[in-house]
Amino acid sequence: MAAASNNPPLLEVKNLRVEFPTRRGTLLAVDDVSFDIAPGEVLGVVGESGAGKSLTGNAIIGLLEPPGRIAGGEVKLEGRRIDNLPYEEMRKVRGARIGAIFQDPLTSLNPLYSIGRQLIETIQTHLPLSGAQARKRALDLLKEVGIPGAESRIDHYPHQFSGGMRQRVVIALALCADPRLIVADEPTTALDVSIQAQIIALLKKLCREHQTAVMLVTHDMGVIAETADRVAVMYAGRIAEIGPVRDVVKHAKHPYTKGLMGSIPSLGVRHDKLTQIDGAMPRLTEIPPGCAFNPRCTFRGQRCMVERPNLMSAGASRAACWLHDRGGVGAPVTKELVDA
Amino acid sequence: MPDGGMNQFVKIEGLKRYFDVSAPWLVRTLEGRPRQIVQAVDGIDIEIAKGETFSLVGESGCGKSTVARLVVGLYPPTAGTIEFDGNDMAGPRSRADMAALRRRMQMIFQDPYASLNPRWRVFDIVAEPIRAFGLAKDKADLANQVGERLRQVRLTPADGAKYPHEFSGGQRQRISIARALASHPEFLVCDEPTSALDVSVQAQILNLMVDLQRRLQLTYLFISHNLAVVYHISTRVGVMYLGRLVEVAPTDTLFRRPKHPYTRMLLDTIPDLDMTGRQRAPVAGEVPSPIDPPTGCTFHPRCPFANERCKVERPLALPIEGGTVACHAIEEGRLPVEERSYGGIAA
């Protein structure tokens, strides 16, 4: 917004499209995705594999693997467009303003350098500090992310750390220049459950203390339910539903979100059968016309098969589903029973 | 566990499996290094009744997958016995008798991308056990049986002509299940069968497995690290920590009245999807290395209730409330049983 609104979003993503040119035509992997993140907010992005959630994250930090490319839309950080920056400019933004945490802590650390050297290098790239000052900051960061005996551990190599400790080091790396936004792509997926809880608690603590916003990309609804303020549910490259975490988890508005929540075994009432969504997410080459979810949807109507729904408001959330088209003509009302 | 009374279908006693991970002999001699032994499975007793689902849970490295491989005979045990329907699996018998026993147990693996041969057509993948055990009379019978197995896992006989890469992860896991069912087994060992799958697909596979169990009277040994999945599918659950079973109990007892401090810790780590506001207590510490496990109770360095006895004396599995618990604090009555309720369960 050009007008001085009192609380401008930290990150604005508008009509983002990511495509992959292939021999058999161009695949649209992220299709018209828009959302924003406020300062200090945790936005969860969930979806099944292939939904486009990681690509959205990578597009924002400017690390799309070629031949993938941003084909449209814009990404604004603190009001400044960052999706069209030259490579060297983007390198300065990445690390300084946006930190990144990836799934596998072993591959995001260089096995040949001690973690201290990697931290100091990152700090000095982004902050004008002397070697001694940078080392001091590296030590402080290691202590902050809860590495016991940081003074001696700082000169150790990545293989000398366990998975959970390595992920803490990666988080320290992301925090080096005190970024305003962290894009965390499946930060707990490679870890054991007891370690997962530690890492999530750490992330929550850090973003509270530093007022850092987090875009948390994961397939684990449990992690989202505990960590995020708002959630975006992605399906076949689009946002199916976005809203406050409580509304999405407890009162899902999109049939896909409902099915997804039902298919997670819970510790509450033990059901004889889990709710299941039949079929699988379509491949990018086979996305059906109309709503991409329509072949699996139990509420499908005529309109869903021809016209693609955009996000429309549904309670406190917004859902891309014709069921929520108030007074719309031809809104589907037929509920087909598919329980055969 | 009451011994003998029930007809135990699978009976595992004192099962141990050690792996030698020492450096080569020359390096050891020159550098004066000792041998290094990983005690992957260190004395486990399990009894599984016919038709039940017994689950093993634990964090990575606790030895649960090793147990699965030991049970189906992919590793020979270092010590201990495995009895299957009254037959000692290590006992001397002819090849034909061994094959007859083997036919009755099959395994489903975690990764459906790695466990199917990419160069074989699905038909041949599913037909392999039938051919190996000589279960088909002729070609037509073979085709018939393969088609039937594919239908059983909600695929079509026509899918037999395709290759594994043409299927999604969930469909591939169905093919693995069809292959496992091909020899008409009675006992299936499932090593993390859904952990590589998305949740909506996981639900399909779990529903299919429950359905097949009912129709074919299958017995499952189910290995998983996902407690919610285990809660959903199991009759009884065993919790493993560093190669030992710390607690075995019927599913509801384990989740509602957990006894061992490690079980409680694991339950604390389940994400709260019902958003009841229950806080996940982050647990201190990590699983120690099984090369040099702590003395006494292996959980004592992470246990808030550990005392001197826990550091020196290994606790035995003692019967309690239809299960067993290996914990000094429980045995001495220092640690009261905790009642837990979850959203939706009346306490």
C-alpha cells in the first residue's frame, strides 16, 4: 500500500507464479499465490509433497533451482521488491534480511570447516565486525540456540554434532545478521520426535525475543498447530485455504483441509477408520480444469469442474472453494455419497 | 505376561543382536584401540498373539528395525530364540520345511521407492513370492493370483503391466503389500510402512492394513516412530530405548496410564492437534550412543527420577496392569502412575 498504513506487512507476496519449462510444455508449479507476513508473525505453509510449498519458500529467498523461474507476480520485503534483484544484490538481502533453515542440517553445513569458521564467515559477510568481535557474536549465538559448552564446541566440525545439535547450529547461522524473516523449510522433519519438540520450542523462543517473522514450511500439521499464528494450506500449486491457525485446524473451511485434518490419527477418540481422501494430488501435467481438488472432493458440483475458485472469505479464514461463494449462482449444493 | 497360558503365535525370548563396528584389525593393533560393539538389540522378550497388532515404538537408533529384521530372519540373532507358531526358527530342519515356515511370514518395508525393483513389471514383482514358493499350478493360475492380490490392495490387474515408476508413493506401498500377501502369509512385519507417505495417503494405507487384517486374520508386528499412528492401529505396544524394551502394555493402558518415565517423555512429544493448549514439554538430552550405553538403566542420564540404584542396576521387566515395565522407580513405588486424558476421551 502506498498510503501510510500503520502496520505494513513485512513480506508481501502477490500473484506469485513459478514455472518449469520442460520439453513437454511449461509446468506451473506455483500458481497465483498471494499472502503476507506481519513482523514477528509465524506463518505456517502446509501441504503434501508436490503442493508447491517449498518452491514458494525458495522463490522468496531467490534460490529457485534452474530451470525453475518466477514467471509472474511480485515479492516485497519491507516494501521493497526483491524478486527481480540481480544475483549479487539478492545475496546481500539473503542472510542479512532473510535467513533460511533447510530440512537436512548435514547438507546445509560445510563438512570441511569448523562451525565457528562458518558462523564467523557469515557474520563478517553481513556485519562490519572484526575477527574477534565476530567470534564473540558466534559464541553468543551458539549459547542462545542452546549448544552446551559453546566455548569448546565452536571449533568442532559438523560431523561431531548430533542431528538436533546440527539443526541448532543451522538456526544460529540463520540468525547471524539478525534477519527480519526466516524461511524455515521442514526444519524438524529429519529429527526424532523428542528433538523436534526442542527445536520448535527454540524457534518459538527466538522469534518472540527477536521479533523475527517466520515462514514455516512443513507437511506436519502438528508442528504448525503448535507454532504458527496463521496457516496457508497449499494444494496443487495454489493456496486452498489461509487463516488463523485455530480456525484452520479446528474449523477447516475447504473440503481438502477437512479431509487432511481427518486423516491424521489423533489421540482423542479412536476411530475404527481414519477419514481418507481417495486418490492422490494430481501431477502438474494433469491438473484438472476448474478446482484442482474436484476429482477427490465429496462436495463437488457442476461449477467446480469448469470454473476455478479464488480465495474467498469463509469465517475468519479465506478458502478457495465455491461452497463459500455467498449467493453465487450455481454454487454446488449436492453432496454425493462416495462411501462405497 | 502370563506365560504359557495363551497360545502365543510369535514368541521372542532374550533376543540380542550385536554389531561389530570396530576399525580393521591392523588399525586396532597399531593404535591400541579396543573392539567396538553396537548393542543394537540387547535382550528382548515379546509375545504376540494370533490376530493382534503388536507395535514397537522408539526413537531412531533404538533397535526397532533390527528387531523387525531379526524376526523375519534377515539377520541371525547373537543370542536368544524366536519361536513362530511353536517352531524354533533356529532349529534344525530341512530346506523344504524352512521354506514352508518362511512362506507364512512376510515383510513390508519403509521406502516404497527402494523396495521395488525398478526394472521389473508390477506383475513380476507380485508374482515373485508365488513363483519362489511354487504356489501356482500354471500360468493362468499365476495370473489369476496376481490379479487377485492387486485387487485386494485396490489396484487393478491391468496395473501389472506397468513399472513401479508409473505409480505414486502410496500406490507403490500398495504394490509392496500385494507382494507381501502373495504367499498367503499369516504374519506380517511392517517396518515404518507409512512414514515415507503424505498424511492423506498414510490414512489410505492404514485403513487398508486394518481391513486386510480383519479379512485375512493377519498378525502384525508394526514398527513406527509415530505414536499417533501406533495408537490408532495397535492392540499392544512395546516401547524401546537403546536396544531394550522399557514398557509393554495394551494400547489404551499405555497411552492413558503410562508408567515408564521414557514412555511419558515420548507421549509429551506428540504434537497437540486438538489445540487443547497442552504444552509439549521439550525433553532435555538425546539418545546416548549404543556403542557405550550408560550403566544400569540406560535411561538414567535423561530421567528426572533416577537415583543411585538406577545408575548401577539394570531394571528387570516386571508385570504391572497387563503389561510389563522395567523401572526401579515404578517397582519401588517412588513414581506414581499418571492418568492422562486427551481431547475427546472421557477420563
